[in-house]
Amino acid sequence: MNLLSLLRKKSDDNNEVRDQELTTDQWTKMFSHLGNLYNLNGFSSSGTKTEVIENDFRSYVNGAYKSSGIVYACCAARASVFSEAEFALRPRDSKRTRDITIDDPALDLLEIPWPNGTTGELLFRAIQDVDLAGNHYMLREDKGGKPRLRRLRPDWVDIVLTEKPEDALRSDVAGYIYRPGGTQDREKWEVFPIDGSNGTVAHWSPVPDPDAQYRGMSWLTPVIREILADKSIAKHKLKFFDNAATPGIAVSYSDTVSPEDLRDFKEIFDAAYTGADKAYKPMHLGGGADVTVVGSKAAEIDFATITGIGEARIANAARVHPAIIGIQASLAGASMNEGNFAAAKDHFGSGTIRPLWRSICAAYSVLVNVPTGKRLWYSDRDIAFLLEDHTKVAQRQQIQATSISRYVMQGYTADSARDCIEQDDLELLKHTGLFSVQLLPPGISNPEEWGDKNKNGVSDYQEQQDKKAEKDGKKPASGKSESPGQSKGNNTPTGSKRKPVGRPPTGNPRNDEWFDALQRGDDWDDLDPPDEEEGGAGVLV
């Protein structure tokens, strides 16, 4: 039985429980008792094979996003940076930035997701859905030959499972149901099986809901009380100005004033002195009336402190540093110093935005044909907000260049040294087999020419040269003519700090003779090919 038949078979009087679409204030009134707020996460579907998304999307949109300045600031900060990225392809076996490919036909659908659409709009919609509903759904539609993407409003999408949500061991995603307008009319539902037979759906939920198997959670959910408190403070301040920018006052009258006169005086008083435009006007009273100030003044309430604490908590839930959005908590102390602001930017980019990019690339990989051996990735190199300060870039490049230079001096290839620094992986280093002249005997440019016979410094190269000279009937090169890289004076290799060839091992009685000859500038030569056991005996020439 396919997914569509399974849905059609269900009776209309099943026990599905769906959340009502209420405002945030209505939610609060519904779930409050004795001054305490209770669960605002909505109902869950119990006893059915349908996992219903929290139907508070409209509540968060109208009650928070459109009516709370701090919520909008956090969402806008996240979306403005998140939507600047470009999709790219990256080899699975490489982490090098230069291996990332931006221009590839496989990415065309994400570059123009719908007619006149852009990658920026696609990403903005995605992060907006996740912020307000915790879930984002994107449908790939291949009708008409040319594929396109369609956004599915998250509160109108249900996740259909193979088993009940509580049966997690055997519960998998079977597909998605789209209910336009939240309708309960099954004839209007669109069903999208997980096999893609009616279109492929990408589901992105970067913050999983602990109460669900596959559903995500909005970051607004944990701070709903802070949002309500912030709105109450704003309303309180507005009422203060509505009341002529003064605290509450009590007007008392003489006991001779009749109720009818009291009502007439109240109407005249309210018309003359109520409202911000009536502030600071002289107050004229009569009939024994007396005015007394009641309640606290605005300065006594300390709105800035109360508001700042709530704003900081909301910004923390959004993982946006207060300095990024310039709220009250970031304006005190050294928060706005250049170094601290740069650290805030790094934290926001590396700790908030880049993990979101990685997760949406994984979710969107089902929408495009990713070539074998590659993965869907992102490119952030052209995002001005994330670019490092020019001084820091120069310092970092200087350190990297010094490290590469030292690796090359020690015999590693330049390409492998660069890859090692770029990917922070020492296993990428490849040695040329060549060493610095300070690590080789004189006349040796390749360590393979240096044999293992003479460990006291005499090279196989010299021995081969002596044998060749004897064969040609010439005087051996050892001691009679300088070897390549040696000077005539004292056998010291040119440009090297190494001791002359032929030095006896430490502890040999003749070691002192060798040193004295070196001090006098006399040549030291071997009588015979040195023998390790005999200590490499030598003779003065």
C-alpha cells in the first residue's frame, strides 16, 4: 500500500490534535495559572503516524518577529550574513579552499531557484523559516522539463512516519503532507513520498526538537517569556507618555462635591491634561481638589537595566553577540573596543553562521545532482562582514610564509609545505630526499651519495674519487687536491660549519692531534680508508 492510499484510508474522525493558530498573548493567557507560565510548545500528535510541526509559526511571526524590536534585530542579523553565501562543490577528500568550485552546471538550480529568484532570496527564506518555525521545507519540482524550487510554508507541512512517533526504533520518514492554508480537507492535500515520485522535498531543521523524532525547534521557544516581558516594558513606556509623561496621580475632592460634579470635573480634567501632547501644562484645580502623585517615576523604574537584561537573553538564544546588533548590553565597558568587536564577529561567524551553512548544504544535497566524489558546500570568501582586518591577514600570511620557507629549507617540496599549512595536516608533507648542506658531508648534494661505511665523516664520494684517480694513474684526491666543496687551507667545507673530513671519533687518542692541526691550519689526511673500530687514524701532511 503506497503513502497516498494509506492517507486516504484514514477516517476523518481520527485523534489527530493540531495546534490552534493564536497570537503569542493568547497563548500566554491560555497556558497561565496563578501567575505562572506553562508549556508553550504546542500539542504533539499522539496515537497517529503523523508528526505535526508546532503550529505556532503565525504566532511567532505576529507576536514576536513583527512586534518585537529585539527579535527582529536578531533575525535580521542572522539572515543578512547567512544570505550572502554562495553554493559550491568541494572534493570529499580535500579541505583546501582553492579546490572549491563555484561555477558548475550542477549548481544552476540553487543559483536561480525560481523565475527571477536568487541564491540570496533562497537562503533568506530558509533561515527565516528556521528562526520562526524551527523547520524549512523546499520542494524540487521537475514538471515542464526545467526544474525549479518551491518553498513550503512550514506550519502547513506534516511529517508522515512509517510508525507512531513514540515507536522510535521502527519509525522512519515516509513522506510529507502539504496542507495549503492549514486546511483539513484531504482532497486539497499534496502528498510527497520520500522516494521523490511526486517531487523531492529537502527538510532542514538545524536545532532538533527534543520532543520529536525529526522535527526542529525555533530558538524563540526558550525565550518566549523574555519576549513577552520586553513587549510589556514597551507597552509600559508607551502608557507613561500617554499619561502626559508623568506617573499616575490621584485627585481627591472635598466631601461637598456631588457625584455629578465629580464626573463632569473628571471629563474636563482628562480632556485638558491626559496625553503626551498635554505634558507640562499648568494644572488648574478648584472646589477643594488636591492632586497626589502615586506610583514610580520613569527614572525610578530603571527601564534601561530591565530592558538590557531581557535583550541580552534573547540575543544569547539567537547566538548573536550583543555587540553585533548594538543593544544596551554591548554599550557598556569595553564591548565596543576594536579587539572585542572583532572577537564578537569571529564568534558570530564561526560559532553561528558557518554551522548553519554546513547543515543546509547537507539538507539541500538531495535537490541537486552532486557529482561523484564531491559534496555540496558553500563559499564565504566574498562576504565583507567575515573578512579579516588587513593587518591580521598580513600577520597571518607572514607566519604561514615563514613556516613554508622553513619546511622547504629542510628538504620538503614547496607544494606539500603549502598544502600542510593550508590544511593544517603534517601528513601532507613530502620530502625531496635533499638536505641542507649543513646536514651533509662536503661535496655531497644528494644524501643517496652518502654511504653507511664511514660514520666519522668520510664520504663514499671521496673514496670513489680516490679509486678513480689511482685507476687513471693520478695522485689520489684525498689530501693532495681538494674535494668538491672544500678549501685548500684546512679541509673545512666551503660555506659550512662542519669539521674537516677525517676527524677521529671522540675519545680517540689522535683526536687531539687532529684538533691541533686544525688550529695551525695544517691539512689532516687519512693514512688508509678509515676504520670505525680503529677510530679513523690520520696523518699530518
